[in-house]
Amino acid sequence: MLIQNHPYTHLHKIMNDNLAPIKVFSGTKSRYMAEEICKDLGIELGKMNIQYFADGEFEVSFEESIRGCEVYLVQSTFPNTDNLMELLLMIDAAKRASAKSIIAVMPYFGWARQDRKDKPRVSIAAKLVADLLSTAGVDRVITMDLHADQIQGFFNVPVDHLYGSSVFIPYIQSLGLDDIVIATPDVGGAKRANSYAKYLNVPLVLCHKQRAKANVVANMTVIGDVKDKNVILVDDMVDTAGTITKAADLMMANGAKSVRALCSHAIMSDPASERVDNCGLTEMIFTNSIPFNKNCKKATILSVARLFADTIRRVHSNQSISSQYLIK
């Protein structure tokens, strides 16, 4: 179920003769998001063509003039790597077509889990992707709920880091729950969960997990009291859903009244949907940063198109964007 939370407003209200024309284009897999953003802005989605060769190579071309324009390229870089390559080619084509500025709108910034060397002889993929975008010619990046805040420092161009809390918190408040406890499925997400707990003025509970290997949780323990509480688990992404479902079942085993999860990015690799539907979660709440086409009965999808459209308005008219953050 897709939930829209806001009325439409039009971009022309904040445009004037001193601002460069604005154009929005989309990669293949993020077109649904770009169309929502353009509808909110009151403009047409730009015309672009992607031509594929027999061997899988593809060519990107803009089908209208963008000379002197402020160009926004909407593309999340979730797997496969074609999405990242599309974005890089779009940036390069825009630069060669004499765009005044090129802004990458990346609701989901892929490869972000590899943000440091946690063992010898591994790459730092998040830094590599940042370098690729900069080398291609991007002038600014707008993204949401990075896996680690410090990834912003990998760029030498401005990064507007938005937060899914702008849609999550109003949704949670609309449920009218009492005895709420905010929880995190692992210690790494404690800062994010603590921000929700402080804003809502409710207790914080932590889960401590140990991994056997990537995507496999060996064991988990709860730090805090969840008995007779409505627990809200907070995380930035769900991949195979092993951690989040194990945490939900653990909360229920410790006497929780209900467990819901707020997760910004619905990667949901198999068998994630099956795990979610068969675990103790009442509801799994995502944003639409990634197209969600899985059959998951407990999933609720909240649109962040308005959040990105508002940010585009503010960037275009050189206004502050910090006022639209509920929590940071």
C-alpha cells in the first residue's frame, strides 16, 4: 500500500527570472519516483533515451536541450550495477550538453555498507562510488538515510542528507499507540534510534547481535524492558530481513504487546518477504526509495517524493533545507 501524505504545490511559485531553468530526468528503475517528484513540482519529466546494444552495453542521451539548465537526475543505485552506471552516464551526458549544474537525486545510495576497512585487503566501495560521481561531473548530491553519516565526507561537493523520519514519525503518531518503546536491532543503529526516542520522549531499547557471517545472525540479546510495550524497531535498510525478524521475535518473547519496524530502504532480498510475513512483526514500514514489488502482506510503503520535491525547490531557490527535518 502506497501512502501519500501531502497536497501538491507547484514549482513556478518559487521560480523567477534570475534562476536557471530546472529540468528533472530519471534513470530506468527510478522513473516512478521521478514522476511523483515532477507531479509535486508541477513540471514535466524530461525526455531521455537509453539505447541498449546486443551485448548489454547501453547509451544515454537527452532528447531535449539542457544547455544552461539546472539538471536533477533521479536514480537510486540499488543492485544491479546498471543503475549506478546509468547515473554516471547521465551525469557525463549532462556535463557534455552544457548543463549549468548537475544534481544527483539518490533516494537510496547503494554500496554504502562498505564505508570503512573492517578487515584487511578490502575496498571502501562507498568512497569509490563518491569518487566516480565526482569524476563524472556531479555538482551536488541529494540522498536519504545513508548507512553511515560520515559518507557525506567522502564527497568534495555539497551533500543534502535527508531523513525518512519526516514521513515515519507522522505515520507512527497517526496510529495512536501508547506505551511506545523505540528499539534498534543492532548497536550500530543506536544513534538513529535514540533520535526517534528523544523526539517522541519514549524509552530506548537496544539489541546486541553477533554475526556468524554477512547476512547471518548467530545470536541476539535485548538490553532494556519491552514487557507490555508497543515496540518500534528503527533501521536504515532491510536486506534478507534476518536481523529485523529475529529482533521482532525476541521482543515478543520478552513480553512486547506489538512490534513494528521502520526501515528506510526496502532491499528485501529473498527470502526476506517470507521471513517478515512469518515473524512476530505487526507491520514493516518502508519508504519508496527503492521500487517495492515483493509480495509481503505486512509491508506498508510511505512515499518520500514530496520530501525530495521540497528539497529540490529549496536548493533551486537557495533556501535552507534544515527546517524540514523533524529529527537528525
